[in-house]
Amino acid sequence: MANQSVILVVEDETDVRETVVEVLSENGLEIIAARDAEEALAAFEAHPEIRVLFTDVTMPGRLDGCDLASEIHALRPDVKVVLTSGKNLPEDCDIPEGGIFVPKPYSPDAIARLIAHILN
């Protein structure tokens, strides 16, 4: 894993997370999946090769996807951020510079193309 860019996928809905992980993996991307922000931060600390954060905004726990994106951006501004939500992006959600918002529902194939584009 250390030689390849890794995508951190954070989604509390198991079916959605598994579908995104499957499609991204089929497109040759290395994936680490997390159910919530706390799990994502632990994975982020353990894997310096993470290059893209793909996270849902609305998640259980003390941090939502906006908070997670802000924390990761503060730690490593080089990590690209893609936020997604079935609701409108909250007004108080500051997408880090260069970040992208993708509304749900989305096509997992479109997400794979977007992330491949971000990495190139």
C-alpha cells in the first residue's frame, strides 16, 4: 500500500460504503474504509499514504464529515477532500481549499472518475 495513493472512504451507511469501496477498488484504487470520523482519524494517522478523503457529511459521533475534513486538512493540507451529502451542504461547513462537494445520490462510477481525475 505504501507506494500507491490511498483513498479514505468514510460513510456510515454500510451498503453505500461497500458499493463505493467496491467500485473504487475495481478501478485500481487502494481503499481504506471507515464508518465514522473517529475511525477515519485513526486510519488517517496510521496511513500517511492517504491522498484523498471521500466522506459523507452527516454521520453519527462527535464529528461530522465537515469537522473531519477540517481536521484532516489542518493536519495535511495536501490531502484532497470530497464531501457528499443527500442534504444541502450545511452553511457552517467550510470545504477546504480545492475541496469538492458531490450531492447524493451519485453514481459510484462517477466518483471513481472524479477521484482518478483528482489524483492525476
